Amino acid sequence: MRLVSSALNVAFFTIVSRLTGFLRDILMAQYIGTSKVMDALVIAIKIPSFLRRIFAEGAFNSSFVPIYSSIYIHQKSEAKEFIKDVFSLMTGILLLLIAIFEIFMPFIVTIMVPGAGQDVFLLAVSFSRITFPFILLISLTALFSGVLNTHDRFCAAASSQIAGNLFIVFIMKMVDPLIITNGSVVAVAIMGSGVVQLLWVLVPCYFMGIRPSIRKPRKNQAMQSFAKRMIPAAVGSGVLQINLFIDTIIASLLPMGTISYLYYADRLYHLPISITGTALGTVLLPMLSRQWRENNVEGAMHNQNRAIEFAMLITLPAMLGLIYLAYPLVMVIFERGAFDHASSIATAQTLAGFATGLPAYILIKIFNTSFFARQDTITPIKVALLGMLVNVVLNFILIYKLKHLGIALATSIASWFNAIVLVYLLKKRQFIHFDLALWRFLAKIIVPCIITFLVLFLVKSQVAPYLQSDDGIHIRAMALGVLVGSGLFAYVLSAWYSGLLRFKEYIAT
């Protein structure tokens, strides 16, 4: 099946990207830990990342890809002109935004982390001024990645983050560790990684004959359509980012290190989200857009169901593993140097809380894509607003007793609420139909998950002494590898025996 095989190609590069990202985070944990410098760096990373998810990623792709693919089918030369218009518009808006943020960065950081101490505040302002131009570079990377994805060159776009992560790792390994502890080098490396990622996707586009330049954007039907889609999609993404802002604001009111706990936990639970959500979103949007445009209702419904199957195939065992193995994962991956035992326990608790919502995070991406492909960007905004209110209320209820775990659980519960409302509306409008094959799949997958948990339970009791070994990181890493590998082997074998893994479909073109 083309959907799954293409998604797996993207997923492969996403996995490699996340692994290189983990290498970067391991170095940050070793040299910086969960200190005030790390809290400040997380803030400096989050500020452009919030806007990145508004101007780039989902909002941009849901607006740009359907229009570009439609123009390209009928008039290739006009499609290139459309790229130039979007490139010029994005560059102009983002340059203005960068100037505003650079001037008012102290005020912005104050709003974002009102509970931060003076030391964290000053560091966060300094680091954020270095990293913020990253938003322009990564947004343009999203533009050219969207072009490559439309031409089914998924791998070139998906591998750009690998290059960016390796650049940061290279800089951190070349610099004296004592210098890294002050954080400035990491901030500069993050900025430089944006340049690397942009060049990574710009060069293939250049050889395809796509060479945009700055000019005054034209006011034509394509640009008007792009603006009509982009504005509500960006607002919708902005609502989701407000949720993250709220989490960060609340975390700043809790003891020092809480922001860092959220960051490291986020890095771990986002691995399956990136593998599944990014891969499916990248492949599913242009596919559904074409099918709805061609009135191929049966094909669109089929692909939606298979996307849900593929998402559950990955996320259900991942949720199980992240909850049950949260502490050994955090301890082995991060606990060394400045990242101590207390940091491991707090981060593991946060990771387990986030993991409870893992399937919901992916379902939201799939359901939102179903609306976007139908050119409906308003409904996901309304649902996201409701989800934001649920998240805020739950945060204030749960943090008093559960602290950082309460923040994670509030995010998970709000995500499940969001997913349930979205699927209800899709069903009501007859935009989705769960076929018999999907129901059978969901019934069958329970057994492999139970078998996997039993294997993890048994193996964990055997390797526990090695996970706590003082003989070196390699012993703990090998024990974790045996534990995770045993669970993965048990799941793959039982899923294959149950008929859930259909390898011929995954390699089909």
C-alpha cells in the first residue's frame, strides 16, 4: 500500500533524526543537566519552536501543499511563480517578526516564564536573542520540504533534521566541555543548525529548477487562497502552542529544574510521535487532498482507516513501553555528569504522564489532516480551543499535589478530549467511516500488547541488577537494550502471528 510504504520511508529518516537528536540531548544532559542554564536554554529553544509550529510544519503544509500540488498538475511554470510569492511573503513577515522579538525579548521572556529567577531570566533573554532567527531558517526549510514532498521526494525533506542535529553534536564535541556549561555555544549551534537544514532542502530544489528570489508577492487567486487557509491554520496551531506556553508558565512557578524535566521527557515521548505522526501527516495530506478533489470517497476513507491502523500499531506498544520503562530509559540515556538521580526520577514521572496520551497525539494529527484535506481549517481551531480550556483547568487542579507529573497528565487528558471531539465531528459530517477491517485490527492488537507487557515484566526482573550497575554505562546500556529488544521482538512476533503486520503492503509501491 502506497500510504504505508511511503510513510515508512519518512519514518526511517525520522527515527535517525530522533536518534541524532538524542545524541545531542545526551551531551546537553551530561554537561548542563537540569540546572538554571538548562532551564534558560529550554526557554530559548521553545520560543522559536512555538512559532515554528505556527508558521511551519502542520499549518504551513496544510495550506501550501494542496494549492501547490493543484497548480503544478495544470501549469508547472505557474507553480514555480507561486513558490516565489510564498517565499517572498514568508521572508518579509518573519524578518519583521524577528526584529520585533529581538527588541522586546525581555518582555516576552517575562510573560513566558514569570516565575523564573533573575539568573534564569537574564540567561534566557541572552540565549533567545541568539536562537530566535532560527524561525526564519526553519520556516523556509518547511517551504522547500513541502515542495519536495509534493514531488514524492520525502526522504530529502525528512533527513534535513539529521544534518542539523549532527551539526550541533559536532560543535559540542569540538568545544571544551567547561565552555559548553555556560550555554552560549549550544545556542549558537542551534542557530547554525537552521542554516544547515535550509541548505539541505534548498539544494535539491535548486537542481529541480526551483530557484526563488525576493520580490513583491503578487495578489492573485492562488495567494488569496493560501492566505485564507494559512491564517486560520496558523491560528489553530497557535492555540495548540498556547497550551505549551501555559505548561511552561506553570512550570516556571514550580521548583527550578521543572522546565528541564518537561524538556527531556518531551524528547523521549516525541520519538513515536515523530515516527508516526510526522510520517503519516507528510504522506496523508497530499494523498487525501487528491482523493477528495477527485471525489474518490472510497479511497479517502480507506486510507484514513489504514492510517489509524498504522498509528495504533506503533503508538499502543510505545505507550506501554514508555510508561513501564520510563525510569530505566531516562536513567540509562541521560543520568551522568550534571544529570543526577533526582533528575532521573522527576523526568521519568513526567515521561510516564505524557505517554498516557500518546495515541491521542497521533490521532489528532490524522483527524486534523482529514479536515485540512477537505479545506476545512476552522473546525480544528474550535476543537483546539476547547482542548486548551480543558488543559488549563486540569493544570491548576493537578499541579498542587502532582507538580510536574500534573502538567504532563493534564496535557494527555486534554489531548484525548481533543481527539474524541474531532472524530465525533468527522463521523457526524460523514467524513470518516471505521470499516470492519479497522475494528478487527483494534480487537486483535490487544493480545500482542498483553504479551509484550508480560515479556517486559519478566525480563525487567532479570536485568534489574545490570540496569543499576556501577561497572560502566555500557553495562546499563546493554541491559536496557536487552529489555527493549525483548519487548520489541515479542511484539513484532505476536503481531505478525496475529496477522497485524502485513509486510507485502509495507514495501508495495
